[in-house]
Amino acid sequence: MRDRILETLGYLDLPPGRLATLVVYLEMREPPAERMPLSRDDLRLRRWERPEPEAYRRLFRRVGEPWLWFSRLLLADEALCAVLHDPAVEVFVPERAREPIGLLELDFRREGECELAFFGLVPEAIGKGAGRWLMDRALALAWRPGVRRFWVHTCHFDHPAALGFYLRTGFRPYKLAVEVFEDPRLKGVLPRSAAPHVPLLEPEIPR
């Protein structure tokens, strides 16, 4: 499929049951020059040390289900813990009144780099300024001594404001990709009601 995409100009039909999304990779090579620290008395950021798989998956679903996040849901407990408990992976939970309202995950496993691996809010917290506050915290945590590059990727299945938000933060695009994958809603990984903005097409049943 990947070779066909690279060789084909114009439209490429996908079989029912598969999805394709345009992925935008963005990076910054130095901290933003004019970052203004944001203060929010109603919010706090908690470092989540060694998350338990099921608790992590619950929060991952709350944040990512509307945008078809599913990659971590496919991992068995052992594989998930291998990532989350790696000393170079840091998981944080923004909270309001001690209730989780999002997820921030920073990956320092590549020397000199930090990946903004996961960044998002639960649906009821979106549009209230918490995202700007959380990104301010992410920037402060990511740009530590030895880090020369901070990067992230997003896709057109994400929140429609996500790409513009990253651009305003100071990230700059450097690569595009097309990701093709099986619809996780048809496999029961996510409920069929997830991401209603992404059409769900049933695969044909052979007769």
C-alpha cells in the first residue's frame, strides 16, 4: 500500500475497513523566544510515576477516543509498561480540583531530542485555556539541558485546531506522511461511536 501511495498521483481508493490520514511532522530547534509563563490557580500538573496499564488506558481513552487514538490500546500490559516505565519517558496529568483533565507524555529516549508523544485534554476541558497552559508546562519540561530538538506529529483526524495550535506555539512542519491502518472501531478497540467525524465503512463480507 505504501509503495502504491508513493507512485500514485490523484485519488487512491481504500477498501472498506481501512482508513488513511495525512500526518504532519513538526519540530522546533530552540525554545520559543517570547514564551510568557502562564499562571492558572485552578490547574496543577502531576507527574504520574509508573502508571498502571489499566489506569493509563482509561485516561488515554478519555482524552483520545474522540480523535481515534488507539496505538497504546493495542499493546499488551508488558509492552505498555516497557514504554511507560522507561526512565526516559515522563507522563504527566493536568488536574483541576484533583480530577484529571488531560494527558501529557514526553519521550526523551532519543539522545538530544524530546518527542511530544501525547498531548490532549478530555472533551469537557477543551476551549477553556487549559491547552495553552499545558503547552507552557510542556515547553518548560522539554527544553532541559542537552535537548536540541522538540518534535511532535499530528494528523487530520485530530482536533481541527491542533495544527494551528502547534504552529502558533512555534513548531514548524518538516515532513508529511500518509498513514493507512485498519479502523480500530471495527475491531472493538474503540467504540463504534468514537470519532464521528471519521466515516465508518463496514468491510464487505464474502458470499
